[in-house]
Amino acid sequence: MYVAIVNANTATDPATGNQVSQPVDRGQETRLDDGKDQHEQKQEDERRKREADEIRRKAEAATAAAKAKEKAKDDDIPVGEDDLDMDEVKREQAALKKGKPKEREREEKRPAFAKAPSAAPRGPSNLPKVAALGLLGLLVIGLGVVHVMPLGTADFERAATEALGRPVKIGSAKLWLLTGLELRFSDVQVGDARIAHVAGAASFGSVTGPKKEFSRLDLDGLTLPQSAIGDALFATVRSDNFSVERIHVKKLELPGSATLPKNLDAEVQLDAKGSLRGATVRGPDGLLAKITPSGSDIEVDVTAAGFTIPIAPQVTLSSFALKGKATPRGMAISEWGGQLFGGGISGTANVRWAGGWNVDGVVTVRNVNAAVFAPALISQGSAEGTGRFTMAASDAGGLMNGARLDGTFKVSNGILGSFDLVRAIQSSGKQAVGSTQFTEMNGAASYDRGAVALRNVTIGAGALNAGASADIAPSGALSGRIVADMRTAGGVQRATLQLGGNVREPQVR
């Protein structure tokens, strides 16, 4: 409680002779009993005003905190006594009521210039900060819960089965929000295909509603049997309740009897009807395949730095290229080729896979090292030739076993690696071991299920000429004969040699 002290002047009462006090006029300069002047009074008033303002501010803060506490109870957000700061408000109110006489007396006796201003007002309550942190914590916890929230798979299986026209089974599904709204599926089966993981960028309606719409599907670990490749290329991925715009496939495997590249990566775009709009497939050795629809067909353009022939895994071509058009029943290859054995190989082909595998076409070789085929027979030479081939089997892996080729060949500047024809002629066929250089060899060749037949073979080496025929069994056994003649000054000399042994160790007699 504050005490007001009024100054007064004294005067002599005419009736009694005693001195009496008289009030001072309001405009008269006064001094307080304790010696304080008006300047000190002004400072005291300002101090009291600051203290009153501080009490009012804290009271308002306490009221607001109390209201927030009531609201926090409804929201299950705890507000502690530290947040309300009520104890401090009560202490300061009690201090002001008591007046703290000793401290006030010391303060009032201090010279005016030495009086420090009252303490700065306390900062605002930390309630908003606590509330914000609490909301952030709840948000993080909520995101974590949603991140692992399992979803039912039945609606997605039903929509995908309707769109693809083949049964779809999903092992598990969950919602993912950390990088945008995604639906993630594991252990997915689509007909005979298996997918380890699928991530779909979808709208929120795809989670809660019957329509499952995806702007993109990422397939990681797709295993697609070779027998299902044709159906996959011409599949329609759309229904009233299912649609997708793009599909990205990582770690694509194509198991089957044919030898196809592994660990492929494919990017597929679909049109508004869910049909293929375009696809790009990448793989090892710079493999790049571009697939583009063309009317009712699909154009295929393939390039690779190295490519193993699917039906002949022992043969790998470098600088491989292929162009063709595919249908649901097969593929017409307008050109294919690459580098092989130091030369080039190219051709055309027609492939049919409906009701079994059948392949036919034309193959041409140029400047191929002839020694790679049977070095004991021909140890040097540059070969070229052309032929027609046919293949048939129940699966792609068996095509080479049922292959047949008929064509012609020519070998230039070669060497017969096991026969010395000049020596054979001079010894009337008794001695023929050695080698024979020749300028050119021509002939017809056929390959039928592993067996090779050489017919109408002619060998020219200046004055030496020879004709030959030979058969090589699938086991490598060699049989045949060579008839050689040589012009000399005395006439023409001739010798006939019988061939035996095998292609690795030919024998003559």
C-alpha cells in the first residue's frame, strides 16, 4: 500500500498565539517529508507504473496460459507450471502488497542519479514453442506410423487383374509418404511373371477409392519367362478402375532355353488406352533396344557392343545390330549382323514362336578367319559365303539342334594344314603329311543337325589342282577323299588320297 505525504506551511493563530499548519497551494513548489524533491517523486511514480504494468502483463499471460492449458487438455498436449509461470506472478503480487519496506526505504534513500531502472520485462511465455515442438513430434510420429501402415491388397489385386487379363497376386502393400505419396507392394505375381518389389506414384484417391491410377510404376526384380515376352509386348494395361502411364523395370531377367542378356533395365511408356507407346531396354555390353509400335506391329531396333546369339551361346558377335517388326505370333528381321572371327556376318530372318519355334533366313559371312572352324584342315585363309538356313524346335534353346544350312563358300589365300598334295603326287600317294598353300578354294557346304557335308570342292594353287569331298559327323569323325593332279614338264601327275581320322587329327592314306 502506498502512503501519500502532504507538505504544509506553519502560521500564528491570532486568537491563541499558537502555530498552526496551513495547506500549501497546489501550484506551490513542495518537498516530501523525507527530503525527496519532485524529480524523485516522478521517478517513484514511473517505477510504480512499471511495476503495475509488469503485474498486469503477467496476469494477462497467466490468463492466456490458463486458457491454453484448458485447450491442451482437450488436445492431450500437456502444459506444465513452467509454461504458466503462475508462481512467479503470485510472488511478485505478494511482494507489491507487502511493499517490502526495507528494500523500498533503501531504494528511496538512494540518490536519484544512482537509482537503476526497474528490471526489463520477462520474455513471453514458452508455451508457443512447446506447442510447436509437440505438434512437430506428433507429425513425425504420425509420418512414421503411416510409413509402415499396411494396406489391404484385395482392391489392388482385383483392379490389376481386370486391367491385365491375367491373375494378379500381391504379397503385401503399404503406404509411403516421405518422398511423396507412393504405394509399395512386395512379392507380386502377374500370371507367370514374378516381381520382388513395386512402387507406384499415385493419387490419394487411389488409396481410398476404387480407381487405382498411377502416373508411374517402378518394378524392381522382374522375372519374365521367355514364353511370355510376346504377350507382354502386346498387353493392354488399363481398365475402368486401373491405369498407368509409365513403367520402369530394374533387374529384368528373361529365363528360358535361349541365352538372353541378364540384369536388364527397361523404361516403358503407355498411351491413353494402356497400350505400348514406346519402350527402351538397356543391358550389358552397351545393349540398347528401342521398341516402337507401328500399326498392328512393333518395330524393334537393337544395338550392342557385344551380343551372344540366343540360339548359339558359343557365338558372340561384336558391334551387333538388328532391325525388325514383331507381331504376337513372331518377328520378321529385316537385317541383323555384327563382327565375328575377324570378319563380318549379316543376314535376315523370320521367327515364329506360336505353336513351337521356327526360324528361317539368309546368312552371309565376309572375310572370316577360316582357321577357327577346323584348323587341322584349313590352318589359314579368309572365308566368305552365303546360305539359307532353317531351324525348328519346341523351344528356342533347341533350335540349333534342329538347324539346317545350305550354301556356298570361298576361301582365299589359304593353307591345308594336314596335307602336302605335291608330296602326295610325287610319291603316288604314299607320303602326304605336311601342308599345302593354295590360292583359292570353292565349294558347297551343308549343315544338318550337327553334321557337315562338303561337296564339289575345288582347290587351285598354280600348277596344282585338286577336287575333294568330305563328311564330318556330329562327333567330329572325318571321311572323304581328295583327287589331286599337277602339271609338270613331262605331263600331268595325279594322286588320290583317302581321308580319315577326325577334324582334330586328320589322316590320309
